[in-house]
Amino acid sequence: MMGEPGTQDLVRLEDLEASRQLTGRKHILSLLVENKPGVLARIAGLFSRRGFNIDTLAVGPTEDPDVSRITLTLDGAVHPIDQVTKQLHKLVNVIKIRDMEPDGTVAREMALFRVSAAVESRAEIMQFADIYEAKIVDVSRRSLTVEVTGSQDKIDSFERMVRPHGLIEMARTGEVAITKSRPEH
Amino acid sequence: MRAADALCEALKAEGVEHVFGIPGGANLPTYDALYDADLVHIQARHEQCAGHAAEGYAKASGRVGVAMATSGPGATNLVTPIADAMMDSVPTVFVTGQVRTDLIGTDGFQEADVTGITLPVVKHSLLVTDPRQIPDYIHEAFHIASTGRPGPVLVDVPQDLSRAEIDYTPIEGTPELPGYKPPTEGNIKQIRIAAKALANARRPVIYGGGGIVNADASEEFREFCSSDRLPVTLTVMGLGAFPAPHEQWLGMLGMHGTRTANYAMDEADLIVCVGARFDDRITGKLSEFAPRAKFVHIDVDPAEISKNVPAHIPIVGDAADVLPKMTREYRALNPDSSRLEEWWKRIRDWQTTYPLRYEDSPDSEIKPQFMVEAMYEATDGDAIITSDVGQHQMWAAQYYHFTEPRRWLNSGGLGTMGFGLPAAIGAKVARPDDTVVCLAGDGSLVMVCQEFATAAFHNIPVKVFLMNNGHFGMVRQWQELFWDERYKSVEMGPSPNWPKLAEAFGWTGMQCTDKSQLRESMQTALETDGPVLLDVHVTKDENCFPMIPAGAAARDMVG
Ligand SMILES: Cc1cc2nc3c(=O)[nH]c(=O)nc-3n(C[C@H](O)[C@H](O)[C@H](O)COP(=O)(O)OP(=O)(O)OC[C@H]3O[C@@H](n4cnc5c(N)ncnc54)[C@H](O)[C@@H]3O)c2cc1C
Ligand SMILES: Cc1ncc(C[n+]2csc(CCOP(=O)(O)OP(=O)(O)O)c2C)c(N)n1
């Protein structure tokens, strides 16, 4: 039996809503890409052409030699992440994209800091390093080089701690991320 | 076999019969293979036009168009048609020669990084690094170019690799591409919701575009639109998907669309977009675009959905799959057609108050709109019409009432002047039994007039009806309306003697300057064998109206 014309079975237009564009938080996108010439140029080109700004980008091999992983972080307050992933998906060499759930993800970044370390401040910097579970990897008369691993926030905070002492140089890898394994029952 | 021969075999296995191109050092092996291959090579006179011809071929037939060029300048000359094919989603494969592998990266003679240069304007590109890839890449290129949202694919073939010996057997089925899975079927739940919303809409508009043509889904589209008295409008790219003279037809929408179509969009409560991409020529000022409407958006490319206008009911899928399901779901709801009564009354009002119109000349002067109407009559509305870019393009869109898809070939997205003649050549090659007429602009045609030679040499009997207004008319119009009549570099100056120019290339050249002669001249041109140019002198300073000024809202239409 067909419905009466105009019954409540129909969808009321007032009830329709368009999905929200901006999420307002940081996103980590993990891409599996074919290890082919020019893949990185395609991705970088797409971002510049569409006006998307990448905060960090890390590229490396995976367990499969034909596949590389690219980890990107972007600001979901500025960019419609949905549009970014859909555009990325159109690249033929991009196999898979995961918009990592913050709660279900282990994300790590590594950074190297060369900090000026006069004799009087040396102990304090080493103390920071200790608190941050960082390693001193190079020492000279005037400076210390510290390796820190952790979340982006942790590295940001370490940077804030040592900056007053004189940050000579900093190198950061950008985050890489992997999903947490589900708890086994 | 030699890899270059395998390349030709692969093209044939893909069903190719014609390729357009120009040879040179780096693609000599391919041309040597073409010497024996059972393929017709149309020798263009500029690579850009080889590319546009391939586009015309594809747009007219729905098959993949193929263009070839040598490395360096040959390849860079292809950039414009590649970008054009990207913007208008035209299934095309471009095969370029590249310098020898040992020269790549050394600034070798005629080396240009064409994969790099074209990266932002290709659907995909493949740089051959091993001769065995050559036929495989051709198959991949065809698969990618023709499926999902169609587009241009570039295959760059280094000279030495195309001379290598390889084993080749045509692949069976479709190539395995782990990162390429274009969607086809629309989600039935979404389709059901869309149907239920539409059945409740009181002021719906169906807004269709080039995607319907791409999908060869005009029948399905008509079926869907006629499942109720749904008002229909189309973009420039969609023209022909719905018959222009039809009681549900509102006319084209957008910058030079009808007031009726644009006002209907403005007041609509539900807009069903089918295979169109909310281009800024449609939306105008985005914040004031269709402010009362909810949107159903059907597109095969998920990235189009909510790109410019947020969709309330997104449906990702091929229009050919989605439309019949929509029709079924909608009909099953037994919608109450009388709810559209008020809406149609309003639409009919607009139609009577604001028909498309122009003031005809009292004397022998030929108005450009009149010229298009004469063309429509002379061809019984049944020709394949290609056009260049400018006022004449918009007048053709307004006054040539297309009733079938793949009959209107133009450059919409990139707006490439000079598209018309080469596209006509490609279309005529693809559909030799159809009448193919290029409505050219005098500014545009001179950019590509060397292609008279191509048509003459291969005896491709296209007809060029030149709308000669002595100006870059569209730019002149903008300077008049929006730049205080400060005309700069828009006059064409001393016009070439067009009929003589055409004759110099072996064409028949004709001219018409009198309205009373026009239909007869056109008739004669159409009946004359071989390629014919008809130079029609029209009003020099006519403006194309109506018009939504760039960045304005539909309500602000002028003219
Ligand atoms: C001088 C000038 C003036 C112009 N003025 C106007 C104007 O007044 N009005 C106007 O309309 N245009 C105008 N244009 C053209 C305009 O620039 C755009 O090219 C045009 O509006 C785009 O048409 P479209 O939305 O149909 O998209 P197209 O570019 O044709 O894109 C097709 C869409 O369909 C999708 N699609 C493809 N295949 C399928 C499939 N199988 N199933 C489902 N979806 C599919 C694609 O993903 C894409 O989103 C003008 C151009 C010029 C040069
Ligand atoms: C290759 C290219 N260069 C410049 C433009 C900008 N432009 C758009 S329309 C136009 C004038 C076209 O003149 P004509 O072909 O005579 O057509 P008309 O507008 O007079 O009908 C120009 C220069 C363009 N679209 N394409």
C-alpha cells in the first residue's frame, strides 16, 4: 500500500542539517601510499594548490617495501578535514587514509635541541632532561644537545622550558602515529 | 616486440581507432610503430590543438580521446588541453615522448619535466621507468581516464625505453590499482531519504550538470524529472541532458542563465544537484546563494560534495546508477503533485515577465543572437555545435536549444579560447555522420587558425560559422559594464580576410554581412562538400544579457 500523499513518512526539510565543516581540533592523518616516484610531490602539490596548510609531515617506510607511510598533522579549526581527506583520496597512489582518533592513537615525535649551557645552567638543563626522560646526546663546552621523544605537546613544553636558556637550534621530525591495539578480552 | 609497437597494440586493445598528434625526436619510435599500426593518426598543426581535438572526440563520443606529442616544447604545448580536460572532466590520454633515460635530469635537448609541470592538472600521470611498463601504463591510463570522474591521464615515455624489446600480451579485465576504487553505486538509504525530502518539497529545483552527460544518463535524468512536474535547469556543461523546449525547462542557470532559472534557485526550498559542481559562475556570491534551500547532491566524486556548498543529503555514486533508484523511490511515495501548483505559478510569472530576448535590428545588420537562431534553423537544431570562449559561447548556450547530450562541446571550466575548431575536428572524426559546426569567435579562431590545415589535409568536413564582431567581445563587455568603458586591447583591428585565409588552406571561404542572406548562406555552407568557413559580420558592440555580475547574487541580475 502506498503512503498517503504528504504523510509524515516523508522527510521534513526543516529537519535536514548539513554536516559541520570544521572540527576545531588538531588532526593526525596517516596515509599509506604506493612507493612510486613523485608521490610526495603529488601530495605536497595538492596541499599548496588547494591552500591546505600542513603543520607537520613525516615520511617513512612500512613493513611492506612497496608502501610508505606519510603522517600529516593539520589544524581542523582552519581546514575542513573531510575535504582534505577526500582530495587526498583522489590521488591514485594513495592507498589508505586514516584520520586518527585522538583516544585510540599512539603518536610520537622526536626532536633534537641544542641549548646553550653555561656551567651555571648546565645542571638545570640536565634536570629538565631527566624530567622529560630525554637524553643528552652531545656535549660541548658551551652547549648541550638533547634528544626528546614524545607527544607534540610534550616536546612543545620542553621547548618552552629550555628556550630561556638560549635555544641555538632545534630539529623536529613531525609526529608519526599508529592505532592502539584493542584490549583483548 | 618493440615497446613502441606494444604501445600501439595496447591502444588498439583499448578500442582506439584515432589518435591526434605531432611527431618529434623523442617520440620517433612511437611514430615508427604507427607506420605499421592499424590506427588512424590525425596530424594536427599544433599540439594544443591535437589535445583539444582529442577532447572534442571524447566529448562527442564518450570514448577516450588520445593525443601524442614529443618531449619538451611538444609536451608543454599540451599543458592547456590537459588542464582543460581536467576542469571539464574529459576522458583523455596524453602520450608524450621523453628524452632518453640517461639524459633525464641533465637539461638534455628538449627535456622538460612534463609530469612535474602537469602535476596539478592531471587526474593521474605515469612516468615510464621500465619498457615493460609501457603497455601496462596505457591500460592503466585508459582505466583511470574513463572511470569514476573522468579526466586526463598523462603517460610520459622516454625515447630509449620505447625502443626496447619486451613481451606483451594485452591484459584481461581491469588493471589492479590498490589506491583507485571509484565509487559507482549510490547508497540506497541516502537515496530514500532524498526521495522523501523531495516529495515534501514545495519549491524544488533539479539542477543538473556535465556529470549527467559524462554518465550517459540523460535518459535516466529525463525519467527522473518527469516522475513529477519538477522544474529543471542545467549548467552550460549539462545542456542537452534535458530537452530545451520542454514545459519543465527553466533554461540554463548561472551568470548568463535565465532569470527564471536563477530566481527559482534563489527561492527554492530543495535543490537536487545531479552531476554539477556548484561552480562560482552558478553560485555567484556564495553567502547569498539559494539561501532558503536544502541540498541533495549526487556526484561520483566524493570531494565535490560539500566543497563549495554544504550538502544536506549527499549521495556519492554514478548518476546512471543513482537516478533510476531515485525515480523508483520517489514514485513509490506517490507524491502529491498539487503541492507544486503555487511554485509553478510563480515560475510561469517569471517566464512571461523575463523571457530571453534581444532587440533585433531594423535593417540588414546581423545581431549575434539572430545568428545563433539562424544556425539553429539551418541545422534543424540537430548538429554537433562546438564553440570558442566568449559572448558567442553564451549566446549559443542561450539560443541554440539543445535537445540531446553530446551535441554541445565547449570549454566551460578553463574557458579556453581556440577550443572550437580543433574540438570540431575531433568531433567530426568521432562522429563522421553528424553535421559538426564550430561557432567561432574572431578573437578565438585566430589563435588556432593553423588547424585549417589539419581539416584540409585529412579532409575533415567541419563547418566554421565565425561570429565576427571585430572584438574580444566578452572582455569588451566587461570593460563597458564594470570598468567605466575604458576599452583597452579589445579591438581586433584590421581583420584578416577570413574567406581568403580559409581558401589559402584549401577550404571553401564564404562571407555574409546581410541578415536577409544569412540562412541561405548557412544552408549553402552546410551543403558544400569539405570544410567551409562562413564569416558572418555581426553587431560589434552587442552585450550578452542577462548577466549576474561576478561575485553578485542571483537577485542582482542585470540586462
Ligand atoms: C565565458 C563563460 C561564461 C560561463 N557562464 C556560465 C553560466 O552562465 N552558467 C553555467 O552553468 N556555466 C557557465 N560557465 C561554465 C562554468 O565555468 C563551469 O564550467 C560550469 O558551470 C560547470 O558545469 P557543471 O557544474 O555541470 O560541472 P562539470 O565541470 O561538467 O563537472 C561535472 C560534475 O559531475 C560529476 N560527475 C562526473 N561524472 C559523473 C557521473 N558519472 N555521475 C555523477 N556525477 C558525475 C563530476 O565529479 C563533477 O562534479 C561559463 C564559462 C565561460 C567560459
Ligand atoms: C586563451 C585565452 N586567453 C584569454 C582569455 C580571456 N578572454 C575571455 S573571452 C575573451 C574574448 C573572446 O573573443 P572572441 O573569441 O572574439 O569571442 P566574443 O566574446 O567576441 O564572442 C578573452 C580574451 C581566454 N578565455 N582564453
